[in-house]
Amino acid sequence: MTAAMKLPENIKEYFRKQGEIGAAKRHANLTAEERSQIARKAAQERWAKATTKKGSEKKQRRDK
């Protein structure tokens, strides 16, 4: 599916609910340690992405 495709609101709501169901089941099957590891990895990736983006913005300003 591409970003240009528009889905009806009722279909979006259906997919959102299905995602919630899957997330709840996954959460029930993970230990606290596994959830912690997943959250730690996600935070590290967000920080790495923010750092990379910030660095490229500085380079663009410097190049002007």
C-alpha cells in the first residue's frame, strides 16, 4: 500500500483495533525483562535517529 492511497475511516478503525488486540497478546506473552529490552532498543534507535537528523541540519546551515 502506498502513502497516496486513502483508506476509508471505518477500515482505518478496524486495522487500529486489530493492532490493539495483537499488542495486548504480545504484551501478555513477554516477560518484564523482554519488554524492558525492547523499550531500551527503541529509545536507542530514536536517539540515534535524532542525533543523525540534528547533525544533517547543522551541515545544511553551514553549507548555506
